[in-house]
Amino acid sequence: AQHRSNPVYVKRSGGGASAMGWAYALGRLGGGSYRVRTFPSRMEALRAVTVAVRATGRPAGLLVWAGAHAWVVSGFRTTADPATTPGFRIAGLVVNDPWWPRPVSSRGRTLPPGTELTPAELTRHFVLFQRGPRRTGSILNGSFVVVLPVEAAPIAMAAARPGCPRGRRSRAPGGPPAPPLSAGPELTGPSG
């Protein structure tokens, strides 16, 4: 991911990767095609994430904290199926923070895997991208940035690691178990 990132970004971020590097790495590592998309409004971005997760069955990414960090969106809760109902409302997104359980000095404790946040709760974290000086910073500045899956995952993804039985998720050696992916909608009635 760092290989496809701007070297200035990698240096300023303390060794992180850019959104473009993240999307590239997902494709190279067998996760399927991903694209970086920008949106003028938070709700447009969240709706695009929900539709993409539903259509592909794969997680998407949010660039949070003005682009300083990223979360993985592995599921959602909506009022209707995003695949068939254009007027669906988002009740919550299931996010996974790769920094968990480490604290972040400017943000406090990170979120545990599988945390569901409402769109209102996301307003504190999912804010306009702003990296570097306003005039000479990133071309992503001033937008809500997401990393979206763009096609169905290849069938070979079911056994991504050698020795992993088909249909089972694997985890990094010595790491915690991977959180379950619940890409389908959890339909609920209107709140009230």
C-alpha cells in the first residue's frame, strides 16, 4: 500500500498508506477491485458505502478524522434493502478499527471490532478530508472519502490463506479472530 502512496504522504503519516495505496493493495492481495471515491456530503458517501457493501458482499472503507485514519465498514442496518429500494435509510454502520485496542492521543480509546454507529454518531469521526495545507494539500481535500468495492469478490477469496477451509474466514497468525462480515442488510421498521 505504501508503494502506491505518495512518498510525501507516507513520510508525513508516520509510515501509513494513502487511500489510493489502500485500494491498490486490496486488489493485489486478492481482495478484488476497490476504488477511491469522493462525495460532497457525508450522507451521499454513507449511502454509496451501504450500496457497495450490499452489492459486492465485501467491506468498504471510510477515511475518518479528516483523513488521518481509516475504518473498515463490514455491515449495516437499514430500513429497507439497498439493492432493491432506492429510498432506504441508514440506521447504522458496523465499523472495525484496525488500531483497536490501542488508544489514540487525540481521539481517546479506539472502537472495538463490530461497533455499530448511527449516521449521527459518525459525524464526529467521518469529517471532510483535510491533509496538508489547504492550497497545496491533497486533491481529496474538502470531500468525504471512501474506498469502495466495485465488483463481486472472486470465488477464490473463500480460501484466501493456505490451509483455510473454503467458506471460513482466516486471521493473521497470532492475531485476534477476524470479525464476522455481515454484508447483508438487517432490515428494521422505521424507528419511532
